[in-house]
Amino acid sequence: MRKKGLTEREIIDFFKRRFDFGPPLPLGFDEDVAALPMSDRRLVVVKTDMLVGSTDIPPGMTLNQAARKAVVATVSDFAAKGVQPKALLVSLGLIPPVTRGTVREIARGLSNGALEYGCRIIGGDTGQSDDLVIDCIGIGFGERGAILPRDGARPGDIVAVTGPFGKTNAGLRILLSKKLRTRRFSGLVSSILHPVARLRVGLELARTGAVSSSIDSSDGLAWSLHEIARLSHVKIVLDKIPVAPDVEGFAREHRLSREDLALFGGEEYELVMTIKRASFASVRSRVPSLLKIGHVERGRGEVVAEFEGRIRSIEPRGYEHFR
């Protein structure tokens, strides 16, 4: 029997133990982004995100779309922190022979993404590879105390998200199976081929001063909730699972669990957050797309759903490489 290898989380934990030494960093290794001090108040904020062809580009996605997606994935982590990315460095691993058309499509996607989110591509690196690799490093600036953390949730806070879930989970199933391909669910496919980072919303949420914790949902709603609960040392209780309307129909037609589609997907790029209860109404007036899905209680890192007196434990499961 082949020995089971390490999961993505186990690999990350290994490197955290190896490199987490020296003076404390402004943001820890568990955060969406990293930061280094420029002055007593000012921080330079950086993030790297890698797209690999064989694991991150589904059937039907063009090179143009894939390159734009690489930008979106990087920007989404800035959105979760309430920070505007200013510049991108892009490294490319390209499979030979490289045609002019390939380069043109990748450049178009990178350019579209950068223009869409107000950041400039300022350089990078290019090399030969056995698989397509697009690695984006985002650079921005923030103030100490103004960057939204993952670990700030407190008992009494409201749990909210910036939109409904399940589209990418269902959309990927459609792209991977010709049998499920249907025009009726084109919006689900679009969520995969043209994802959107919630940068404008993230910046507005940071300005409210009422968000106690925030994370993007690129690894799935359930995993994101567990990360906030684990790092904040609290219990998250859901009274609603935010299922997108077209996911409801897809789930009924294909006899799937709508809740599981919403909880255990990935790459939705919605923001998952906790907000001080007294400020929730005013925050929602500024960000009408916010959906309240639960609240925070005292606890030890667990996430549960409570409906009509029944309690369901939510697994810490989502998208993960090497599984």
C-alpha cells in the first residue's frame, strides 16, 4: 500500500514551524496576506498566489480567463483585509513550444484583471515548465490596526457573508461532466470562468471600523468559518446556510445536498466576516449585499448549524491540494 502523503495544511504547518521565529510580524503566518513595517504606522502588504494548469484550470476555461483568474485570486486576499493592491509581479512557467498566441492570451487576461482592480503589473519572471504556472505577487500598503484580521471574532458578534454560496461547486460539476452541461445553469458555469474579487466591498467594510474578523472564501465557506473560529478561539453558530437560488434548482434536479454544495466548495471569493452586533445595521446600510448567517459564542474553535432545535456539526472541509 502506498504511504499517504502530507496534505496542503500539513505542509503549511511544517513550514510555519520552521520559519515562525524572530521578532513578531505585524500579521501572522495564518493570515491571508503578509506585512512588513515601513514606519511606526505604515505597513507594506504582500501576497503571493499560484495558479497551476493541471489543478486550477477546468475544462472550458481559456488562457485569457485563467490569467485573469490568477489576478482575481491574489486580489481577493487583499479584499478580505480591506487593503487596495497597488502592483503585481507575475512569474510564468510556460510549456514549450510557446506560441505568440499563447503569450497574447495570457497577457490579455493579466491586463484585464489588473485594470479591473486598479493595480499595475510592474515585472516578474518567465521560465520553461512541464505545466502552466501563473504566480502573482500583490503589493499594497496599510496602517497598523486598520487591516482586518482573521482572529478578531468575539462572542456576540454577527457572522455575515457578502453573497450566497454553492455556485462554483455546482459550476465545476457541470464543466467536469458533459452529462450535466445545460444552458439553464449558465450562471453557475460563469462563476467558474469569470470569478469576481469583492475588493470594493472589502475596502468599504474596513472603513466602517466594525468588522472584527475577515477572510476570503477561496477554500470554501465551511473552511473559512473554521479558520475564524480556530484562530479567534470561539464557537460559530449558523442559523442560515446562504445557498444561491440557482444552486437550489441545480441541487433539486440532480438530487444533491444544497447545503453541502454551499458549504464545501471553493474559489467563490466571497468575504466571510464577523461584525460587532451593535454596528451591524449601520454596516449593512453601507454594504447592502451583506447576508447575516449566524453569530459568535464562547467556544473552542467549533462551527455548528442550528435549525429548528437541531444542531449539526460543520466539518472543517473545503478545497485542499494533495487530497
